[in-house]
Amino acid sequence: MLVTVDELSGRAVKVQGDPSHPVTRGFLCGKVAKYLDRVYSPDRLLYPMRRRAGVAKGPLPQGREVEAFERISWDEALDEIAARLTKTVAEFGPESVLPYSYAGTIGQLGYGSMDRRFFYRLGASQLDRTICATAGGAALTSVYGVKLGTAPQDFAHAGLIIAWGANIHGNNVHLWPFVEEARRAGARLVVIDPYRTRTAALADEHLVINPGTDAALALGLMHVILREGLEDREYIDRCTHGFAELKAHALKAEHSPEAVAKVTGIAAETIVRLARAYAGAGRGGRGPAAIRLNYGIQRSENGGTAARAVCMLPLLTGAWQHKGGGLQLSTSGSFPFNSDVLQMPELMLASPLGRAARVVNMSLLGQALTAQDAGVGGPPVKALFVYNSNPAVVAPNQNDVLRGMRREDLFLVVHEQFFTDTADYADVLLPAPTFLETKDVQGAYGHLFAQVSQKAIEPLGEARNNVTVFGELGRRMGFGEACFDDREDELIDQALTTDHPWFAGITRERLEREGHVPLQLPVNESGEVLPFSTVEWFRTPSGRGELTPVPVFSAPVESRANAAAGAYPLEFLPRKADNYMNSTFANLEVHQKMESRTAGVLEMHTTDAAARGIVAGDQVEVFNGRGRIALRALVNGQVAAGVVAARLDWNKLSRDGANVNALTSERLTDIGGGPTFYSTLVEVRKADAL
């Protein structure tokens, strides 16, 4: 991103894409193109604040939140936090303190540096940051040993592109021009998704899959490929481990197209046709097959297995050997930042515990805040420090989360840019900067360039970044280690201190000079970067692509396979908005206008609406045993029969003060311990039927 700053006022007046970047190529996504509306919003939290005496914790009316708080100085805020944490540790032990953060900022410094040092040294409970990507990440690394994939630029050379649970046009827009370039050269785009996303609407073919059945479809494709001898045996023998076992498993009758069709809702002949097209891509002069897999499929109970199964497909066809072939889920693991030096986990040994603290899964926050032992043994959580996240909105099992946050004996600190739903429950509020107001070093999810983001403007008001806040808290807590004095440039240098060959020649000075620098990945004799084309790329125990343990499909407990016998017969998709980033941007009017079509609505199929006497525009209640939300019916063609969908939003912006996570459970994925947002059953009724 390029930022134009008025020299006289110091105010940013324009943001634009960097035309020199080979992936983003001079344009921004719709969210960030309007980022200055966020930076200069009149609703920004700009000063430290403390909850007024006698004001109960809980939801506050939008626009009037400040009435519940009084402005204080940074010294007052930090002194109070240090005193309360000291008291909590003395009474209940350091593990009674729980940090809660995720990717509100994804730079190496903002995401995990001084904050980790502080909580490690304090002896606080460790947070297992699972809420987004752990099931898929664990799946990818179990097969390949590293989170790496096809470069976005190379998708332009594909002959077949499968967007599997990936809304490229809505949430990965910088890949879209390369997809279109491939299509202009004759490639086909096939979308596999239970919802008619923007990408599905623009695709050559949309396969509407039943939620949570992706593993079954992947096994069905394997069945056809192996039954018809369409696999690349030379590549398999050279680069994979466990093929014989996978083949025997995939060829079982339960994975035949006919059997898989009954599970997935996709016709048997379509499964056969897709398998043949996938295996045949890259032959006869056509471009290879590329899969853009995204994290949607891993947010069901067998989501880790589903992701593993899809990740195995290019190993069977040898698609990795051809430019434009392979798969991309995430490239984040390709950046060998020195996290151990940056975060210093050894500080736990200097804490009052003298050992590693217990681990709390962030997807079980409701349990952690309401159980006497946080659900994992040890003391109850008595202090919660939230930064880079909005758990009151994004965490599953929302009712328990809010019940826990409402506790008067819970000391809650929130470091934020706005009065979010989480901020409504805070005892102390701290103002956080936007990414234009601080310096950081970046990797990426979807490309292979390391980058530095310079501070473009001075922080607004009294906003302070994570490095400053946690460094100052460390000093106030009496932590004598010199590491709490490190500043941004020192931390960036530490993050880049590695002898990993992919970071060869990448220094802070070079990043500052050039802005973005490509990873130094291995190239073949033609000068091409072809991940997993040879055994040298794999980081698995066998040194090859792992095809075992074989993926085994099992229907989620909350799925249509088990819905008919229960009180909640509809599968529920709690969707992400195209123009928000989870809950970020949801409070800004310009983004709300872009999302107005799905604001406060439940999308239903005609069949399900008619069976309940519901027509478009009716007020409806969506409910299950965990909670209920009030929405307006939108009867359209975006979902199949048996499926309903609604969009994630702030609680305080909804009609009844609750969002889709009032309905989701704390059940975890099969691997990775992630949330199962998309394995949720509900019922719907007209509001006047209550």
C-alpha cells in the first residue's frame, strides 16, 4: 500500500495499491481502499478510559458507550492494570490471568512479540490461538510438512482452477486477476461451496456441496482417479509415502461416486467428470490443475480430515510438477521469522511458576470464563487481557462468553481502536493504533514476499501499539530483563535473525529500501519455483508427501445426516461478510452500505421457507438449544434446501443484541482444536408464531 500524507497537517489523505508489487499490482481490496474512513472515524477510541463506579458490565448503546467510562491518563491506566494483575497473581496464581488475542494486526511485532514476553514472564495461562486456521494448518503440514503452496501469479498458467470453500472474488481479490488471465487462455473455474458466493456466481460451474462433506467428495475423486488409472505413478513413487494404503482405502465401495453422491448432494456423474478433468489437466498441451483451498472447509467437525484429503489430491496427479499446478491454502509458514527470539518462551522459567503455564484453547473461551478451573485444571480465570480481537462477537458459544465477561470478579482489559462489543464489558480500555500508525514487518498468507510496513502517520490521540504497552507494563511489574526495553527496529532485526536459506539476504535495511522482497526459494533448472515438484521441498518425517493416515469421512454430529431425528433440522452457515474482516469494519457506515443486502437477514431456500409459512421480509427467529437470534427472511437462491445462512456482525448492531455465534457450539475440530462454526443445526419460525 502507498499512503499519501499531507506534509503540513501530517494527515493521510490517500491510500492506493503499490503498482510495483507483483501480486497486488496497484489495487486494494474494497475493505482497505476505504481504510482512511476507519483511521479518521469520529468513533475512534483515542484515550485510556476506566469504567465508572457503579456502571454494570454489559452491552452499551452504540454511540453512547463513552458515558459508561471516564478518561484517565496512561500512567493511571498502566498503574491500575499492574496493581490488579499483581493482586490477582498473589491471590489466585499467575495462571488465573489469560491473554486473548488473534489477528487484528498480523505483523510480526503486533501479533506476537512483546505481548508474549510479558505474559510468559508473568506466568499467565498460554492461549492456543485456534479460532481461524489451526485445523487446516495442521492438515497442510501433516501432508507437506510446511505451509507453502502455489504462488498466486502462477494460477495464470492453470488449465483448471478449483475454488474449494474459497470465495476468491470476495475475500482473495488479488488472486482474481490471475484466475481471469487463466480463463481467457481457456481455463475453467469450478467452485465447490454450499453457498452461492460472488465467486460461485462468476464461475464456469458451481457444485453445491452439503456442509461438512468435503472429505467424502475428495475421497470420491480419489476413487475415480485410482479406479481409472489416472494417477501419476512416477511422481507418486518418487515423492509420496503411503500410496498403497491410500489406494486400498479410496477404492472401497463407500467412496464410489454413487455412494459419495448420496452424502454430498453432488451427482455421481458430476463427480466422475470432475475427477477426470482434474487428473487430465496439464496433459495434451493444456495447463495443469490448481486448487485454491480456503479455511471454510476446516470449520466443521471433520474439517481437518477434509483439508488433509483435498491436500492429497495434487500428490496423486503430480500437478506440482507443472507451473500453475498444485494447491494453495496458506503460505504463512513459508516465512522463517525467528519467533523464539521475538517471543522468548524461556521467560516462563523466570515466572513465579518456574515452568510452562497451562494452555487454554481460545475456541473454548466460554468454558474458560465460566468453569471453576477454566476447563483445563488449575485456578479460575480472574483477569482477561484482550487485544487484536473482539471475542464477544467472534468466539463460539456466545452466551457463555458474555456471561463470563459479565462477571464482576473478572478484571477485563481491552486494547482496541473502537467501542466494540467486547469493550462494553471492559474495566480498563486502552487506545490502539491502526496499522498506518505503527511500524512492523510482515509475512503473507497468499504470496511469497516479505515486507515492511512503515509508520505513515503519528498515532491519533494517545494510541499506543502492543510493543509499547506491554514493554511499559513489564517495567511496571518489576520485570528486570532488558528485553522489555526493545523497540520496533530491534524487534524487526530479531525477527529476521535466522540462517534459513529462504530468508538469505533479507534484512530490515533492505526491506526499508525496497518495501517488499521475495523469499529466496529453490528454483529448478528452468529458473522456476515449483513447490513439492521434488522431494527436497517436503518437511515431513518421511521426507515425502504423506498419504497416511488415510482420511476417513464421518458426518458431523450437527449435520443433515443427523438432523432428521432431532428438533433442529436445518444446517446453519454463519457466514463472513465480503466487505468486513470478521468483525473488523462492521461498525463503519461505508462498509455497512456495501453489505446492506445481507444486513440482519436469514437466507433461506424456497422449500424450507414455504414449509414454515415464511415469505421474504418476514421477521423470523433462528434458534437451537444454545440460543436464538432475530432476523428477517430473505428467500433466494444462495443456499440449497436444508441450509440457511446469516452473516457475522456486531451484537450491538443487531435487532436483539446477539449474532450468529449465539447458535454455534464449542465442539472442536477433529485435528488442530479449531472451532466448528459450520457444523451447526437450527430451526426457524416466524416471529409471530412465538
